[in-house]
Amino acid sequence: MADVSKDQIEAKLATYIDPYLEKDLVSTKCVKEISIDGDKATVKVVLGFPASGYHDDLATKLQALVESVDGINTAVVDVSTKIAAHSAQKGVKHIEGIRNIIAVASGKGGVGKSTTAVNLALALSAEGARVGILDADIYGPSQPRMLGVQGKPESLDGKTLEPMNSYHLQAMSIGFLIDEETPMIWRGPMVTQALQQLLNDTNWKDLDYLIVDLPPGTGDIQLTLAQQVPVSGAVIITTPQDIALLDARKGLKMFEKVEVPVLGVIENMSTHICSQCGHEEHIFGEGGGLRMSEQNDVDFLGALPLDLRIRVETDAGKPTVVAEPDSRIAQIYREIARRTAAKLSLKTKDYAARFPQIVISND
């Protein structure tokens, strides 16, 4: 029997195209180690994105591939995840305690952006990541209600705030600091300053991802944020409706101008399935999000149905991903979360935190 080489196993592994990365695991450097002992091969795979619900399935598929190599009878495949920090806009300072910031944006209101943002955050957490959510909508904060959180955040030192916790998420919102009925009658500069304080003066604790639920639109606030907050990637939420797509394109162009990579487009309210008869209908049009992603050369991250449960559960303070973790809708959110994080894992890593600071002293 001829000896099996690592190259043979690597070549076989390279035939598997990961559904979330949309590339093979060898060229994306996810295959970290291959060892051979007689007719037994051991492979170590480390993904750059959270995917605990997919690890076992991936290990089984790769095991079958390796065992199909002549001379290998037994394969052991170990799959794990290690999330790295990825680079943000040039000249924007890294925030302590946060590896990656993902902005969730829409060109217009009413497309379900906040609902998608909170379920995306919960889905990333369910896949094994440490996640926070910042409600950046100062005029209309909705995350406190969506997360079912009441009360005010503590300040242990009188200067900084401790994040609120709900369903393993660290959360911060202006909604925690004011009464729910109080309108914020502020001009743009005050809003921008308040938002920067919420971001920078919160003691975020070792987050892999901070999801920032941006206010709708592409005005002064969004632009200031995009220029001053270290965003690793952005996700655009739209519905299939032409008007929503038109405004979503503006959001996409804004991020391109400030050099924030757009990780992809999520189409919300894609299709309505009648709860009585099961009839499926495209109320807001069909395939708009997919066409938009193709026309602008960005990834299509997935489509979500228009479903009464999503609204009811989120309004009740228990979003679908935690209310019905085994439901088809929760699985769609988790698929989207894996795909979003996988796209980010392919971006340039940020090594700044690894290097010591050089201080020149006159002593």
C-alpha cells in the first residue's frame, strides 16, 4: 500500500465548497492541520465565523471526503471556530472590548430593520459568538422593548455605563436612559454626540460582534457614524418593493463612499404565506433584493418571510430566534447570521491590537 501524502488529503478537501464562505476551506486557510498515522488521518478545521449549529454536519461531510482517499480507512475531523478582529475604515480608532462592528442599515424606515438586527444578533449568539447590540436610533429606540429589558444601566465609576443584558446579549440604547414616551427633540450634532457616548462610554465585555442598529436613511447622523465608528462591515435591509430598493441602494452607496465593506443584502418581507390556507404570495414584489445584490456586486445574504409571529414575538420582548429556536424562521436567521459572519471572515484582519504600543520617553 502506497503512503498517503498530506497533499492528497488537502486536494480532496479543496473540492468541498463551503456554503457560507462560498469558497473551499483550503484556499480560505480554514484547514489548519493534517496528520497521517498509517491508514488514519486527522484533520483540524478552524472556521473564522460562528457556526456551532453547522460544525457536526461539516465534520461528517469532510470525514467522508477524507475517507474516500485511497489508503485512508479512518478519518477524524475536528471543527472549531476562532473569530478574529477585522480592519475598519482607515484612521478610525479601535474600540476596547469589541472585535468587530457590523452596521445594520436601510435607506428608509418600515422595512423591519430593527427586528432583523435583533434577530441577527441573537442568531450570532446562538451560533456561539459573544454579541452586543447598540440601538443607534436616538429618535425612535426600539431595542429595549424588543429585548424585553426594563430599568436603567448601572455606572460603577460614575463615568461609564454597564451594558444591559438580555438573552446573552449585551445591549445599550438611549431608550434605557429616558422614558419610553419621551420624544428626543434634538438636532443632528447632539444626536451624533449622544450616540458616540453610548458606544464609547459603555463597558463592552470581550465582544466578537457589536451589531449597530442604525436609524433609517443616509443623512448627517449616518454619515458621521460611518466616518467615526470603526465599522468592519455593513448589512443592508430592504423589502422587494421598488421604493425600498431605491432607498436601499443609497445606503449601499453611502458605505462604499466611506470605504466600509458591504457584507450583503437581506430581503425582508420577501413572501407572505397565508396562515389559513398556506397560499404563498409576493405582496411587495419578487426577487428585488437578489437583483439589487447582483447589480451592485454584493452578496445576497438571504430572504425572510412576512410572518405574523415575527412581529408578535418581537413586540412581546422575545424575538423569534429565542422564542421559537427550532422554528423554520429561526433557522433562516441563523443561516443569514452564518453567511454574514463568513463574508466578514474573508475580509482583511486587523493586527493592530497584537502590536505593542511604542512610547518614546525623554527620560
